[in-house]
Amino acid sequence: MAETETQTIVIADPDADFLAWAEKHLTAKGINVHSTSDSEKALKLFTDHEADLLVADFFLAPLDGLALLKKVRLTFPNSMVLLVGTTSSTNAVIEAMKLGAFDVLRKESVNFDLRPAAERALQAAEQTRLAASSTESEPILPPQPSGDVIIGRSPAMQDVYKLIGRVARADAPVLITGESGVGKEVVSNAIHQFSRRSNGEYVAINCAAIPSNLLESELFGHEKGAFTGATGQRIGRFEQCHNGTLFLDEIGDMPLEVQSKLLRVLQSGEFARVGGNQTLQSDVRILAATNKQLESEVKDGRFREDLFYRLNVVRIHIPPLRRRPEDIRLLAEFFLGRQAEKGKARQMQLSAEAVDLLENHSWPGNVRELENTIERACVLATGNVLLPQDLPLDSSGCAADVDSGEDPDARAAATAILRAADAPTCELSPLELAEREILRVALDLADGDDAVAAKRVGLTKAALKKRLGG
């Protein structure tokens, strides 16, 4: 950038209307804006003007947004780039942040987000310009993994993707937090796959699933005769994962004596096998996860404070599924496709009523519960479209059990319905009568509120009225 107070923005987008709006929206005193729909022209504009900020769409030609980002950052390592697009690809967002994008904006919210994001980027550009070192080099980047590694379009998950992209560039420990079933191991795997260690070993250990007397041996290995049953030398996970990544799930359940030895490895890279005297070295990146509040565990003396601070260099919190309902349908359709790919079920679709039921469920078991629910629904469904009655959910927020036993009250009710259907004046089938009775009970329980009743039985208000003959 020239030695003036003027800053320059280059905008590249295939949409002429967006270009006109964005150019007008960002032009201000001390800010020059240039726009083009051609990514190669954008690169030339950026180079000629030594621009401070590039705003580029993911879907450009002949270079797409990621390729343009890479070229700009290669020539100007301290440049600021905002990528904009409707892409829902997890990989695209993570890759953009890993390559050094300042931020990734969604086209749906760009009207509100573009100016404040551009202002932050220009401020960062000025600060970076003043402090930049001419010896800074571009990191070595691994090849991009194929296929989405995480599913979700919600703003909360977009923030998670951005953090993954940033932490993948370094080797610092990462603490992944969130409720059980939110996908902490999936996030850990994504960090490894996008890191410079992606060609190395990735091993996941559940600290809560291994007895405390065996966990130390599992991690650090043991020598022959170290304890009863140690009939030979065993290589531990730290040796196995040299130059790779070790994921310690449920680290809040790790015994204090093992915590001490883990702390030593994090500080020095040194450890010894159980029963051994030889000091070994291992270069391993540690990713840890927990559904516990480690701050409380530290306060209560169940977790070492020094280990907590050593692990909590970067924290990624994954929000529960109930706080990102916009991801539920996407996840459900993904799980349906995976069931079909595995040959466990034919390819199925979700009815609108089923989607509504899924999106209004509380999901106490999070993504894991949703996956299990979809798998069970595929087994129970009689058609190619999943209906609300195919989804084993109850009103308490938990998946309902499928019971092969008989309920005497339910049998009596079914008998009464069948007898009513035999009456000469009845124009409804037994199933139609049963459905209407259930809907009437739902209305009674909802004190006549058809919206509440419809939600409870997984129907729309219109469908509820229609099935009641209204």
C-alpha cells in the first residue's frame, strides 16, 4: 500500500447488481473501491493498487474464490481477504480460514455484515502493515480433504469451521467442549485432516472407557513385567502418534496420576513407559474434549489447574443441536443418505410434517440421538417417505422405545374403535377412526389450541383440521 492514509478495496463477484451495491456501500472518505466480475482482473487490480482488502465470491471464474485467495496471499502474505458466498461446504469455509482469509460471509446476511467486516479488515490491514515482518513466509499446506467433514449451515457452526481453519495452521493444543453427542470427535478429526500433520497417525482415546489402572499403559506403553499380565513390551499411543495427532476424549475423567504424566509430555515432549527407565521423546499434537466444566473440576480438586491451562490454549465450543435447529434437516438428510449408501435402507425422503417434528424436538442426545432416530425410522418405515409416525420420538424429548408387548388399555381402545367401525352408519375405516380419536385427545390435552395439538402429533394446523374433518 502506498504511504498515504487512503485504503483500497477490490471487489470480485459474478453478480453485477451486487457489485454495484457493494461498491456504493463501501466507498467512503479515504477508501477507494474497484470492482470486477473477473477473478484474474481482480488479481491484477489488487496487485496494481497494492490493495488493502479483497472481497471475493466463492464462485468466480476463471479462478474460484479459494484459488484467488491463495494467489493473493502468496503475493501479499499480510493481505486481508473476505470471501462471500452461498456455499454450505464445510471444507470451503475451513479451507478459506486455513489459507488466511480474514473472514467468510454468507450472501444471505451480507447486507448487514459486509460493512462492519470490511471496517475490521481494513483496521487489521493498517495494523499489520505497520508491524509486518518482511521475513514472514507462507506455511506449508496439506492437500484439501475430500467431502464435508462436518454438517451444518447455522451461524454457530460457521464460527466453528472458522476456528478449525485457524487452529489447523498451528500445533497448539485445542480443548473441544460441548454436550455429549454434539460431535466433538468429528471436530477433532477435521482439525487433524486440515493440519500439517494430516499424513501422520490420528488416534482417538476415550479416557472414560479405559480403567484407570490401564490408561497410563495405553497412553505411554509398558515394559515386560511392569505389572501382572504384562508379558511383553507394549508401544503406547504417544509413540504410535509421533508426528501425528492424539485425541483425548472425555479428558475430564482422566485420573489425577495420569494427568501429571500427561502434563510432563505437553511441557517437554518426554515420557517413559510404565515400568521403564528410558526417557522417550514424541512430537504429538494433543486435542482434548470434554462435556464437563473443567473450571469446576479444577476448583473441586479433580483436575489439575496447570494441565487445564496447558490444554486450554484454544477452545472450540460446539453448541447443542437444540440451539441450531436450522441444521437438523440437513443432518437428517445426510443420515438418510448414509443409511442408503451402507445398504441398510432404501433411499428415503422426509415429509414436511416429519421435518417440522424433527425441528421442534429438543434433542437431549444431540446429533448422536438424531442419527439413531433416523436409523430406527428407516427400519420402521413402510414407504419411501418418512412420516411423523415413523419417527420414534415422544413428547418428553427422548426417543421412544419400540415395545413388542401389549398394553391392556390400548387393546381395549383399539377394540372399541374396531366395533365402532363395524356400525352400519360409520363411513370411516378403523385406522381413520383411531387417528381422529388421537387427534381429538391431542386437542383436549392442548385445551383446544390447534397449533399446540398439531405440533404434538407432528402435523401442520391445516393438516390437523383436515384430518378432523374440518
